[in-house]
Amino acid sequence: MGRNREVPEINSGSMADIAFLLLIFFLVATTVQNDKGLIRKLPQKQNETLIDINERNVFRVVLNKENQLMVEGELLQIENLEEEVVNFLDNGGETGKCDYCMGSKSKDLSDSPSDAVISFKSDRKALYGKYVEVQDKFTKAYRILRSRESSRLYGMDFKSLEEEYAKPETTQEMREILKERIKTIREMYPMQISESELIFKS
């Protein structure tokens, strides 16, 4: 006659504890990647109106599917884009609209920073990294000019103004002053970038 073998009971309580500890471990050990992107403030929606823009106030930049950069219809190395954008924005034109501009006052470049528009077209087959690199050059060009004027007017570069404004220990009174200064500099060199996709018709 066979004997009944007793199967030992599994302590389900301890298994639940182990599962919980493993869950905590994976939550702590696993890092979540932060999304990266370009910071851009979108303009408020306005009624569609046709705006007459003088051709010299538009700086045309094209990134084609071969990742080649075309500026005003000519090939340009991407490392030279920043300087070209600065020259365009800071030209000052022949009209004398911009008394703080230090450019060449060429009749072929922008009248003033407030008139200047960067038109950027990119092919959807272009590498995203190249697209970001072009955008970065635009941002750096604006930052160079904003920092120059910020240092001239307030003895502090533009980045320092923004950092000082963001500090928790900055008093409310000082924050209001910094806010006005940041606004003034942004109005002197407003970032005006028009983007569209490059479409080839066959």
C-alpha cells in the first residue's frame, strides 16, 4: 500500500514580497529617457492677411535631401551659417532704422532686425540631425546679437539675464526689472523664422 506524500505548502506571502522587491528594483534601476526637442514659442493665431515683405528682408535657407545647405541659392557649409545669419540680421540696411546695428548696411540685406525673416525649407528626406544643427545655428546667431546688446546696455550677457531671472532667490522687484530687460533685448532682435517643407513636383 503506497503512502500519501505530503506536498509542502509554498509560502505565497514571501513570494509576493520578492515580486514586490523586484518591481521596486526595476523601477529604481531603470532610467527613463527624456524627450529632446527644439524650444520654440509658437505665434498666436491671427487672421490671415497678406504681408508685403521686401525681398532683401528674407534670408532663404534650404536643406535638401542630400543634406546640402543652400543659402540664397548657393551652397554653404553649415559651419558658416551662423556668421551669415548674424550679417543678415545685423545689417542695418540703408534706411537707418537700426541705430544699434553694426553691420555693413548693404542694400542687399535686411533693413533692420525687426524686418528680417529667416525662411527655412527642409526636405523630409534630410537627416533630422542636420535639421537640428541648422536650427541650432539660427539660435546661436540670435544669441550672439542679443548678448552683445545686453552686455552693452546692462553689463550682463543675455544668458545671464535669463539665468538671474530664473533663480528662486531673485527678489520679485529684481525679477520685474530683469523681465523688462529681457523683453527689450528680444524686441531688438526678434526671432522670426518661417518654416516649410521642401516639395519637389515631378
